[in-house]
Amino acid sequence: DTPFLREKAYPFMKMSAEFYLKKLQWDSIKNEYFIFPAQPYENPRTNQLKNPITDRNVILANFSFLIKAANLLQIDATKIKQWQQVIDHIWPIPYRTLEGVGEVAEQAWYNSDSIFPSLKERGPWQSHMSAHTSGVFPAGLVGMAQAGTREFKAMVNVINNRPEQFNAISPEPIVAARLGMGNAVLRMMRQGTRRLQHFPQGLFYNIDHWYNLSSYMDSIKRPDLFAQRDYIYDERSKYPNGLPAKPFIQAGLEPQSIYGAAVNEMLLQSHEGFIRIFPSVPDGWPCSFTLLARGGFVVSASRSEDASITGLHIKSQHGNVCRLYNPWPGKKVVIRLVGIAEKKVPYKAEANGVLSFSIPAGAACFVYPQNQPAPQIKMLQGVRNEAPKCFEEATLGKQRNF
């Protein structure tokens, strides 16, 4: 949508870049830009920090997309050079190796150029926000295409060692999906649902530590699981200032949004410039979907329990070139227009396992391995709820009381 890019998106992106250009300072000794004072995302401890990883990743993502957009629109040649100069001289990631964990990306630097947080200050709270993994999401700088790189491995280490009791407002399930860690996504969504899905209509709470209001917090094991919902039913639950908890309940939308996005990312990804199907599905999951991919492609696919792909159907909305990561690595495929049995679509096999091809706007095609019959999309069928659904401590729906 070129008019939208020119009139709406590009000006907004450019204003964001101008904000950063005014904040950036130049270190002539290190030959790099820096920001001070600052703080990483969701960090209330101090704002007297230098070079947060969140700002670094946002700058790299936004400036890169601005250069691409400016070249498409054939404008701002001088700005392109300025943005590229920043990209080429951005500060480094604050890597640190933790015992029993491996190398991780930390949040920022102190002004003394030591890594924040210090090992003495480091605690579980530093692992439940998105600062460490913002390069994966939302910045989109790291994904499955970068598997094996230093930054990719550091992100995986963060996900693998994330404390299970911290779930609220943390997009790590989306991060795990973009890293291809389907089992980790499922684990985190289970942990979050157990702690945060408090209300029978499906609404979640935004905070993990609501068990602090429970009268029984000190007398039971794992209050983070078993006392999270006491404030709903126990009128003795009070805030530290003495006000009762029950009338002041904050139902949140953040966990639902995170988990909904994570499920989509498990099934389909298209942010890397090509389409991946089932990139991050947990072991043993049969599943099917119809989702819209970037570039204007409606993708439908199904997968069996043994991970074999039983169907792949792509419809083009705008006639753009479709770039698809081959779901059958190492195998040649057939791309056939729907409704025209003998009309095969030629494609180019790129070195990175991506297949590129074009079909007309409004047309659709099946994709399947060579020497195999044309696939069928097997859509899973849902069952109407006739009773509440229960999962550990969480319940969706209410029992009938009549």
C-alpha cells in the first residue's frame, strides 16, 4: 500500500527516528553512538543507565525499515546516509555468561561501562520482562534464520532459564515461537494460564504476585499457584493501605494478546521476508490453520501428530512474488494452480531453502512434494462447550446453579 506508506507510516517512522537522532550522542574514543541517561523497558530500578538493549534494537529495526521505505519512495537520500551511519556505529549488546545458564544478553550498561544489572543486584525479576529478548520481538532482528549465531544462542538461553512464576506482560512466548521453541511456548502459556487466568469469561490478570493479598500466603506451599485468586472470593483480602481488594479488580488484556499472537507465530511466520508454516509447533500437536501472511497471501495448512504436513494451500490477494520456506527440506515440490490440474507454477529454489514463485491476484495453488498425490487440507473441528473447561487452577465458564 504505497499511499499508506508515503502518507501515514513513513512520516510516523521518521518522527520516531528524529527523536532518537536528537537523543544520540557520539563517543569519539569508541567511535560509536550512545544514549545516557536512559533505562530499559519496564525497569523501575533506575534511569541512570547507558545504552539500553531495548533502544538499541528499536533503533536498528526502525532505521533499517526507514532506509528500505525511503528507497521504495525514492526520497530522503541524505537521511538514508544519516540512518545508515547510526546503524554502522551502534553500541554493542551487553553479553554476560551466567553459571549454569550460558551466555545471555543483559539489559543495559552503567555509565561506568560495566553491565547492568551487576551480578550482585541480579535477581529473578530481571528475567521476566522483554528487554533481553527485544531483538527477537518486537524488533525482529533475530529469528530462525539466524539460528547458530551468538545473539540467537543468547536469546535461547534467556528463554530456557526464565523463572516460571513471572508471566504477566512478558512477550517471551512470542519470542520463543520466533526462535522455533514450540515446547517452550507451550510451557510458558501453561504457566501463565495457571497464574493469570482468573475470571470465568476468560479475562486474565496482569500481575503474577496477586497472591500477596491472600490471608494464607505464608501458610501454604506454592502460593504463587494456589492463592492467586483468593482476593476474588475472600473479603478479608486487603491492599497494603487497608482497602479491600475485591471491588478493585483489574482484568487485563495483555496476557491474552500475547498468547493469541504466540499461537499465530507457532503456526505461521512471515516477518523474515518469506513464509514459514508450522515453525514452532510443540511435539505431537496435530493442527491446522488459515492465516494471512505478509505480502497479501492467505495460507491454509494442516499437520498431523507425527509432524508430517498433510496440506498447504496459498491464495494470492495482490499477485506479489510469494517466498515460501520449503516445508519439506531437501525435496523438490510441485506448485499447482487450484482447479487447473495440469497448470504447474514454475519456481526458483534459493540457497537458503526458500522457494519463490508468482501466481495471479485472486488465484490459489496447492504446494506438495514431488511424486506425492495432491494434498488435502484437513481442518480440525471444534466441540461446543456444554460445561466449564478446567485447566489446573484456571476455569473457563461457570457451573450451572439451576
